[in-house]
Amino acid sequence: MRFKNIAFVFLFFFLFTGCYNNGSLIETEDDLSKVAGKPYKTENVIVVVIDGPRQSETWQSVDRKYIPRMANLLAPQGVIISEFYNHGVTFTVPGHVAICTGNYESLSNKGEQLPTEPSFFQMWLKISNAPKEKAWIITSKEKLNVLADCRNVEWRNSFNPSFDTANRDDEETYQKATEILTNYQPQLVLLHFRGPDANGHAGDWDKYVNSIAIADSLTYELYKFIENHDFYKNKTTIMVTNDHGRHLDNIATGFIGHGDNCPGCTHLNFYAVGPDFKKNVISTTEREQVDILPTVGELMGFQIDDNKNVMWELFK
Ligand SMILES: [Zn+2]
Ligand SMILES: [Zn+2]
């Protein structure tokens, strides 16, 4: 009796995996199309996500004193979008999932659930046939390794990027990123800094604003690294944004927490610089996290949904 049950399980398994291998990946070709001979200089895209600063301490502050490099050195080289939003769940995992998959989802913030749909990493690795060392997730929170896969059975365990995710200081994460960029020369990267969120939750205002300044500094270090690296120079686009903000001072716990749809939690920073983008522009066109994936796809040679939501105003 027991043997019969095991045999049935095996039979079911082979039938199921047989179906998966025969049909699944081909069916997605209609949704994901390759752009032949793309007209862009960009060959690499790095998305930097700074975890949890508010607009009131960053771009919307009067003196921008915690983001001096972004305000004075980076902004003139690229485009700022002043009205950029998380219109989904304002926690770390859902915010990153919206950025990487183009979908708002109410997922566990502990890293216990994979996103439903594939990320730009999986889409690009599929369309480019590049090895997984060419796409990296490098983060200061271990749980963000959920971004490397999804639950859609047509994609699960396929075209997964490499990842180096650990709970660590942002300087250490940046150091790891430069090693990975040097050793593997990845073409698609997500780099995450946790400082503002971790210190905000600790309720330490000075450390919170100081960690914003550290993330600002590391972002500028990355820009200089790219500008001085033969593989990346003049063919790399960098986007800088947040997964979520934090409550306004008069809402709930103020800067200590986040997670609702108050303006402090939903209004984010967005900056982009690259060889195909305008310089020294502040765009007021309203945009949101789910517009990042189609824009990455446009630059990296894959299209979804007929280019709907590409942030065309960034382009020259
Ligand atoms: Zn948080
Ligand atoms: Zn809030």
C-alpha cells in the first residue's frame, strides 16, 4: 500500500514536470519581446535603492544638507523626478518587488514569500542568454534575496540572477559591490543601502540623517567608480530611488516608522544618470515605482506591454 502511494507520487511528479518542460517558457515569448538593434548607448543598468529616507530630509528639504553630492554634483549630470511615488505597500520587500517586477504586491516583509512575477533580472537574463554572473542583487538586508526568483511556474528557478545579500553596514555592502563589479562586470545590478531605515527604526535622529549622508556619499562613489572604469564608462545608466519613505512627523510614530499611505511614506526620491538621458533636468511628470521595470527593459533590450509606462521624459 505504502509503495503504491510512493509510486503514484512519482508518476504525478513526472507528468507534472513533463508539462512544465514542454510548454512553459515558450508561452511567455508573446509577453516578452526582444528589441532588435536597440538605439541606445546604455549596455549596463545599476539601480540603487536607499531604504527609507523621507523627502523632508532629502530632495524636498530646504538646504539639502544631508544629500550634498546628489544636490550639487549628481543632479546636474542627470534627471531628478520630483513627483515619484510608491503607490503600493510602503515596506521594504513590497517596495523592492514593485521596483524589480513592475507589480505592486502585498507580500510578507520578512522575506518569506517570493514575488508572483519575474523581475527585470530574469527577463534580461532570458532575452540576453547571459550567464547569471552578469546580473547581481547586492543588499544590506539578507531578506532581499527573495528578489532573485518568483512564484510564476513558467519562470521559477529559471534565469535567476546572482545575489550577495546580508544584514550589514552600507559601507561593507558598497565594498562588496565594487568587488563584484570588478570581478564579474555585471550588466544589471540592484544595490541596496539600509542605513536610513535601520537608524530610523532605532529612533536615533542623528544616526538617521547621518546614514542618509553616507548613502549619498556611497552613491557618488559608485558614480565615480563607473566613470573611471573601462567596462562601464559612457555605457552605464544609474538610477537612484527608495523602496519607501517614513511617516510625516504628525502621523503615527513619525520618522521612526512607515508602512501606510501618508505622503511621508509614499513620496520618494528618483534620480537617473546615463548616456541616453538628459542632463540637469528636474521633471515634474508624476511617476511611480512600477515605471522602473519598463524603463530598464527599454534600455536593456526587452519590452513588455508595448512599452507602456516607459519614463520617456528621461531620454534625450
Ligand atoms: Zn523599515
Ligand atoms: Zn506614513
